[in-house]
Amino acid sequence: DADVTQTPRNRITKTGKRIMLECSQTKGHDRMYWYRQDPGLGLQLIYYSFDVKDINKGEISDGYSVSRQAQAKFSLSLESAIPNQTALYFCATSDPTSFAETQYFGPGTRLLVL
Amino acid sequence: GENVEQHPSTLSVQEGDSAVIKCTYSDSASNYFPWYKQELGKGPQLIIDIRSNVGEKKDQRIAVTLNKTAKHFSLHITETQPEDSAVYFCAASIEFGNEKLTFGTGTRLTIIP
């Protein structure tokens, strides 16, 4: 969905490096999420934010941090990347005012940690 | 917390046949059950959802059923077409609660022409 964009789309980094994945949305949604997808494990929630001043840990937050710079921007950082953080990362948004709180996903960032 | 199990992990069906994917959930408080479709190279996209006040919902070739007593719900795709090939995820949440989705592990559906 072009309304939710992620940069970069692909990233290769080395163990110990700090990297940032960025998410931007033009949907005007207050809620934003970061998920990690591994084969056979589905989508696991890393962090989520219900508004600019709100940050919450998800199921697998260890080794990650986030920043909600504005309503439209939510960044995920790996402070010191390790190989088992190699995965596909998705950002998503949702609108709490809608009856059906559909989550809208970005196209994903494929991360390889060597 | 909520735990969602999804089966099968892979499914191949002949074009025109039906496909069924099943999920179970653990938290009886969950009341919202969406299904997402993920095509190659894209993020998941909602295709249908159901709430706990109904037992079945249809949208053209897609239907979802819910059994609250048994805590399971299923996705049914009839008259399958090649464009149905994708990974499908079920999920569960407490609507108007914390609204965090707990996803199943996904089913890779392949339609054989």
C-alpha cells in the first residue's frame, strides 16, 4: 500500500552495527506498529505506538528501540545488530476511530545481518 | 496472552477446487478475527474479518466461519484461481480493548493450474 512506505527496502549490515529502519504514512492514522516476520513464525509485534507520546513494547522488543518523531513517522532501530535479527520487517498503521481497526501494512524491509 | 495456532502451514489445491485454512485461539475474550493475505514481495492486506457476534461471513468466493465455543475459526476459498496463491494469516484481538493483533504462523497456499 503506497500510503505506508518503508525505507530502505533491503539492507545488508554487519554484526554490531547500529541501523535504523524508517516508516512513513500518509493515512493520517494515530496508531503505528513494527512487526518482524520469520519463516514459520508469522508476524511478531516488536513495538507499537498509539500516538506521538506513546511507546509500548510488544512480544519481542529486546535488542530494538523505536522513535515516534511525528504522527506520520515511526522508526525502528537495532542498536547493535546480530545475525538472528535477520528477518523481514513490516510497519503498519491503524485508525482507532474506525469500527473495524484494520491494520495497513507497508511493503516491508528485508534485513540481512552478517 | 493470546495464542493463535494456524493449520496447515502449506496447502496446494487444483484450480477450481476449494481451500480451507483453520485457526484456533486461546483467549476467550478475543472478539475480532481478521484474515490477511500476503502476496510475494508485499505486506499483508486484510481480505475479510469476523466478529464474535456472528458465526459466518461471506464476500464473493471467500467466507469465514467462527465457533466461539470451540475457539476456532476458518477461512474458506471456493472456486480457487491462480491469483489466490499467497500466504494467508489469521489473527485475533480484543476489539475496543488493547486492539493488538496476535497472528497465526501463516499458510502458504498454492493453486495448481
